[in-house]
Amino acid sequence: MATLSPFHTIGSHCLNLGANELSKSAVTSCVCKSKVGQSLQRIDVGRKLLPGEVVHNVAQSPRWSLDLRCFAAARVSVEQTEESVTKTSQVDELQKQSTYLFRTETGGQVKVFVCKRSVKYVVDIEVSSLQLSSDDSQLKLSGGLYRSNRDIINQIIETPFIARSSSELALELEFEAKEVPCYLSFLLKASSGASSSGSEIRSHRKSSFCVPIGLDQGYPAPLGLSFSTDGSMNFAVYSRNAESLVLCLYDDNASEKPALELDLDPYVNRTGDIWHASIEGAWTFVSYGYRCKGNRDTFHAEHVLLDPYAKIIGSSIPNHHESGLLPKHLGRLCKEPAFDWSGDLSPNIPLEQLLVYRLNVMQFTKDKSSKLPADVAGTFSGVTEKVQHLKDLGINAVLLEPILTFNEQKGPYFPCHFFSPANLYGPSNGSVSAINSMKGMVKNLHANGIEVFLEVVFTHTAEGGALQGLDDLSYYHKNSVEDLEARNALNCNYPVVQQLILDSLRHWVTEFHIDGFCFINASCLLRGVHGERLSRPPLVEAIAFEPVLSMTKIIADCWDPYDKMPMEIRFPHWKKWAAMNTKFCSDIRNFLRGQGALSSLATRLCGSGDIFSDGRGPAFSFNFIARNFGLPLVDLVSYSNAELASEVSWNCGEEGPTSNTAVLERRLKQIRNFLFVLYISLGIPVLNMGDECGHSSSGSPSCGSRKHLDWNTMTTGFGIQTTKFISFLISLRKSRSDLLQKRNFLKEENIEWHGSHQSPPGWEDPSCKFLAMRLKADKAEGQLSSEASQLKGDLFIAFNAADRAETIILPPPPEGMAWRQLVDTALPYPGFFSTDGKPIREQMMGLVAYEMKSRSCTLFEACTDGS
């Protein structure tokens, strides 16, 4: 029989099995956690439990109510114990056993052992050193089982103790597996033989004795749902301001009410601000959520909340409450599916060599014209099926619009969760199929030399998102900036939110092999805890220096999903953060419609030194002409009514669809011009889905107005020539990477600016709409090849945004070379671009004159005579 040491005060922390060994002592063992814990602690045989070490947590408890409605699991005084163990079977038994030690209000001691034997749970209770009033007094246990303060199991227990010795009484209770997890709450009743009534004996804290059965304390890390080697499940969630928390378990995904609710003890199941518990993995429950209780202004106990760290999300079901119906998502009680990543390698493409294609997973292949099976169209698997189209274009990176679980009414830029792809992108609209489908897509794209980037939104959540109601005072901006509070703005630089965002990013990199992230509404990442602007925001800096993200591309995009407008802001970068260049978009649009300044065009062509000369370079500029919000490329040259003033568009003479040949030809030239400038400029070109085939939103700038991509348009005359032109421009960028794919800015001696007729550019003339530049090949780089035919010559590029033709005089080419025309956007297809180039004849001694049509762009390359 174990001997009990004098009672000592025990803090609310777990048993420390790593303490230093004291002087030689008797062979002893400490009491281990039960099998249902998150992980089994190792038996330390040969060491005495030290004073101050703890077996289970201790705290003050309210008095036990007669209807057994107890709130906490084990608010008890726990004492240390010693027990000799010499056989392996005894050690194994201890590993399946939890022990609780109490002191009674009359000075006695109560020891409770909880263990599982076969399919039943056994509770052994031993009472010792209890002073009864008379020799013939009988001691009884009076209690019952409960699961939460709203879930009382209809089982009242009244049973006498049996004397083992003159000072020790004991009894054993058995419970069927179907009755657990639950709590056993009981009192001791001492009565004489003459009377059935007697005095009630409670713990020294004047409360009932209460122990969990089939439910263990659990562990505070890792957050979310995790599994131990024995299959038990650990739950851990952050909530600083909740007064209590209920774990809700469902045995049916379609059910609106949980099959089981378990109140977590704020003393036993809480470490700091983390609530935690563990149960066996053999239960039939399929999903879970939480109820949080506390201040009625911030907590609504009737709502079942999604675990922010859940990795697999069940389909949404309606959540009924006073304010109406909101989507309710639940975490799935299963491990993430295994996936064979063998052979997968990230292309790890240098930043300056990226060629990006932005797409919406659903819209990319959902249309019947994709000719994909119904369960594949509109999913990650659909993207996999269309990888050849990306390769034909020459793309080496795809940027996926947000694919996280989101509010389907408001769109993907209003997320509900940060750790799982939306179920609708899976072949069967299931969470597991979505995960496997996405991983398969990433692996396939990697095998074809294509990196995968995700647009992510960490600055706000949708109404009813995973974090709302869990601890709004910690997760959201409250009582700081009214506008932020109305937007459900996350307090991104608050430590626990910062940790969640970093954990999410690590998850996508390690579990899904994602190569980069584009942070939407990035300007809000600069907000401090109280809504103030920070010059050195902790989250932005932490992302820049996070080791797991060291090889990923990190892009800031200051477009605001609420205002539908980009914000121009100087973003701190630590030479890690790239940025979506909204100035490139607006300046190029303005110039090509005939209203922009030559200096603005020149700045964008050379890599936006006004933005990226702060220690980065042009490779950190992600350039775009059109994107998923605003007008697509074909609409940019077809609509320009007053409502579209912010789009900086031009309809080329008529609004909307037209049969006017002159207008159609002008629009075609403008589309070519936009694409030409996009791919000829220093920086990373980002092509928007559908711009290669005239995908239209009928003049609506709303993201919700975008239609599914019509694959039939790829085979139209416009689709064929535009796709081939993009492929040509991408090939040109690669072949002339010495001038067009530079990580650093061009040297001053490598660039010359020209006006028409070799005159200086009209920098100060607002009416001047012509600019030409000569990019000089570095002689050292050009002579690396032993083949004379492989020598790289200069590039001469001209832009005419005027309504009149311009005559350009090309400067003399390098010695032994001649100018060849590669592009003239005003010429008819197929002659407006050429891989080999068309020789240009001299018209004056050593000079070449060329007439540029109105609103066109042209490019010449100096080549050796024999090339």
C-alpha cells in the first residue's frame, strides 16, 4: 500500500518527470497520465517524487450541487504518492491509469484511480485516515455522472465502501464505454446502522470530489487537434478572456446539435491562455467545435465555433441563433490524409525569372467548354488537367486567388479559416478530396517547372469566421478604430494573431509545398495593436526572417477588398518583400490612352526605381495591366464610361461591343501594346487569367461579375494570335534575360533615350507621346559564347501613343551587326511579330528610318549578319 506524504500546496502545472534525481532512495514510480492523454509520459523507475511536483492540477471549486451539476472536472487538492514497481506489467498498468488525491474537510484522504480495462472504465476509490463519529458508522459514496452543466447523465450512484483494514476503506466502480467521456462527481456520506441519513463529507475546499473518466487533461501544444501514437486526440485552443469553454463533439456531420458536450475545467484544462483536453481516439465522433462562455457582450455561448487551427473542415451547416442564419463550419476528427510527395522538388526559380499567371481555380475550368468531367471541372484537379496551356504560354508560376475556406456569399477575399483549402475545390466537394487534389496539383505543376503561389488574406475575416466569438478582444481590433472594428479587422500584430498567421504560412509550405504568398490588403499588416501605423510592424518583420519561409516568395499587395481600390504605401521590406506594382498598372494605362507623361513610362519600363531602389531592385516589382478586380484586358480597351473613371480605361472610340472595323483594329493594337509593355519592362510580369483569349466581364469592374473561362475562345482568331504573341514575348524575355530579366537596375551607360528623328525625348512636353530607348548589351556578357552567331546585340524599343504616325531613325547598330525588326504591333497577323526578325534596309548612310503607325509599339534587335 502506498504511503501518503503530508499535504502540500500544489501549483496548476503538470508533473515534471525531468527533475534532477535526489540522494539514494527507494525504488518508486510516479503516477502517469491515462491512456486517453495526448501522449504517455515515460515511467521514471528508481526516482522518488519530489516535494512540489504535481500529479494533477489543483484549484478552488464552488460547492457541489445536489443535482450533480458540477462545472469543473477535477478541482481537487492533489498529493504526491510513492509506489514500488518492479514488473513490466505493473508499469503498463500505470500507463493506463490516472490517479487523483484529495484531502477531506475532516482530515482524511481520498485516492481515486481511473483506468481502462478491456472495454470498460474502472474507478477505484480508497479512503484512509478518516475519523468517523462511531464504530458502527458506515461510509457510502453518493454521486453521479455528468458531461457538462447542460448534460447530466441519468445515473445516480449510492454504494457503500468496504473496509480493507482498520484505517482504509475502498470500493470499485465500473462504467461502460458508451457512458464516457464524462465526470464522476461524488460526496462521502457517513451514517450509523440505526439511521440511513448521515453527515456529508466533502473535500477540504468544501466542494465535491470530481474526477474525469475517459477525458484527460491534455496538453497546451500544439494548438488545434493533434494525435498521439496511441491514437488519443488532444484539443488545444487559445482564449484569454473566456471564463469557461465547452468541447462539442458531433457523431453526424449533418446534425445541428452536438452529440456530446464537455465542460473544460479552467484549472485543470487550462495552461495560461490555452484550453486543452484529450480523449481516446476510439470514439465514433466525426467533428468538433467549441462553445465559449464569458461576458455576454463578447461571448455567445449558444454558438458552436470552429477551431482556428483545424486542418480538415467539414461542410458548413446552418447555425441558428437570434441574428439569423450564419454558416457554421466544424473541424473534422481525423488525421490529415497521407500524400506521396516522393520525387517532388520546387523549381526554385530565381525571382527575376518569374513569369506569373494569376487564376481563379473555380473559374479556370468550371465551364463546360473545358471538356473536363463534372467532378474535375472547377477543382484543383482541373488546373492539373490544363497544365499544357500554361506551358504553351511559357508560364513558370501560377498565382491562385484565395483558396482558403471562405464566405461563399461574399467571395474568396473574405476568409473563414486559414489552414485548409475550401471544400468546393475538391472533386467530391469534400475536405479530404480538396486537400489531396490540391497536393496533387502542386506536385504536377512542380514536375512541369511551375511554381505555385497563393493569394492570402490575413487582415480580416468574414462574418462568422473561425476566430469570431472565440476571443474577439484578442483577435480583432476592438475599441480602437471604428472603421477597423466594422470590417472584422484582425489585430495582426497582436502576439497570438501573429503566431497564428506564421503557423498558417508554415503549414502551407510544409504540408502543401507552396512556393510563395501574395498578401492581399497588405497595408493593414502595418496596423499596431491600437490601430496605429507602425514603421516596423512585428508581423511583417517576422515573416521576412521566418526560417521556414526563407526560400518562398513574399509579395505585398495593398489592394483593399472593402474599398476595391489599391493603396499606395511605402511598405517595409527587409530586402525580402516584393510588391504588386499598382503604379505600373495606372501609368501604363494612362500613357497608352494618350494622357501619361513620358517620364512615368520611362520609370516603369526600367523597373520603377522610385519604389524599388531602396535596397531591392526591379525583380521585386510584380507588374500587371489587369487583374481579377477591375476591368479585364479586353474590356480595358472597350469601356470607358463615367462610372469607370477609376479604371483609367479607353474604349477606342465606341462604348462596348461594336462592328466598326477601325475601332476593332485600334482595340487590337492596344491589347498588343499592353502585353508588349508588360513583358518588355523590367520586373515580374503577371498575366491575368483569360486576357490571352479576350475574356470579358461586359464592362463590370466587380470581381463577382467575372464569368467562367470559355475555353472555346482559345481557338478563335484573336485567341490564337494573342496566345502566340504572349508565348513569343516570354521567349524573348528568356533569350534576352541579360536586358529584360535583371535582378538589379540597368547601368546608366546601358540605356539611351530617344525622341523621333533621333532628337532628345520631349520630357517636358506634355503633348509628346513618343519615346524610344536603346538597351545596350553588356559586351562582357555578349562575348561569353564562342559562337559569333550567338553574340547578343542591342535592343531598340519605341512607343507611340499619339494619333499620328512617327518616323524613327534607328542609331547605328554595333559593328558587324544589323537591325532586325521583331515586333510592330500595328502590322496584321501573323506579321506583327517574328522570332527570326525582318531585316531593315538602310535608307541613309549608316542610318535606318522606320515609320511607326499611330498607337503602336515596335522592337528591333541588333544581330550579326549571318544570324
